[in-house]
Amino acid sequence: SAVISQKPSRDICQRGTSLTIQCQVDSQVTMMFWYRQQPGQSLTLIATANQGSEATYESGFVIDKFPISRPNLTFSTLTVSNMSPEDSSIYLCSVESGGAEQYFGPGTRLTVT
Amino acid sequence: DAKTTQPPSMDCAEGRAANLPCNHSTISGNEYVYWYRQIHSQGPQYIIHGLKNNETNEMASLIITEDRKSSTLILPHATLRDTAVYYCIASPSPGGGADGLTFGKGTHLIIQP
């Protein structure tokens, strides 16, 4: 299993600013994923982050808006840039630890005013 | 990944078995059926997965039809803590592999006291 923590747990930000979300895992993992969950909706995959390579983004998500870092096998950050109210969501990271399941962090609840 | 279809909501009495159906009629031969749940304000939690055979673990049982076009997740003795959104996902790779997981709308299961 893997235990994942995220910082911050929640934040309220003004439009036009940026927020960096941190994801820390208690063990080394190859694959890390970032998801977005808009209010009342299901989860949507933003990107896949592998250590030592550029993140792979899903359709509709771009690096300029959601830059991702993956400096080592236990840590990743997602930045939400130039925020607008439409970016208000829960952002979750997850890891695939070589077994059958993904483990998810508790999420970061972002409100943009 | 194959598309899955689930009822948007279900009720179940506490102590009874909760049977959650999922249709995945376009599933391909190499795709597993995964079930996750998301309790309010938490990240999704893995429940169980299977390919062809029925599976059981400490949380639930998974019944997959012989043609693999549908499945049922069974929570044998539902408790109030089982109230959550349950997601049925078809994925070719254990844990989502390099592609992450594609979440549908899920079933909101409400356990009634």
C-alpha cells in the first residue's frame, strides 16, 4: 500500500494568481497521476507524471496552465496557473505502486474568487 | 478503455446486501473490471477487481457475467459507512498502468438506517 499526503488541504485564491499543490508519497513509486474533480462531478485525469521525464497531459489540459514537476520518486507538484473561478475544484494525486490498485491522496479543495 | 454504465443512485437498508450493477458491454478481452468508491470529502478507495472469475475480498464480492458484458459489486452487510459514490471502471492495465483511470459518473449508494 501507499500513504499519500497533499498540501494544502484547501485554499481560497484570487483570480489571476497561481497555486502549487504538493503530493508526497511514503514510498518510491514510478507512476503518479493528477486528477481534477469539479463540483458535483466525477474525476478527470489531468496528466501522468513520471520521474525524469515530461508529464503527459490528457486532452483539454495543457502544460502552460497546469505545469507539473516530478523531481524524485516520492514527490510531485501541480501548479494551477492564472486561475479563474472555473478552476474551482478538488485536485487529487494518485500513485500506481506496482500492484492492482491506485492509491489516492485526500485532495486539495481549491476555491477561486 | 471501455465505457461503463451505472445507475446514478441506489438505496439499501443497513445490514442488507447492497448489489451495485455495472454494464460494460464493449469491454475487450484484456480489460479488467475495477471498483472504487469515494466517501464524501475523501479520495477514491480501491475495492476489488477481476478479469473473468468472480472475486471476493474482505470488503466485497465481484460477480462478472460469463460474457463479461456486465458485473455486480456486492457489499454483503452494508453499514452506514458504506454510503459513498461507487465507480465501475474498465482498464487494460493493473492499477490503470501508464494511462490512469477513466472514471464515469458512478452510483451514489445511500445506506438507510
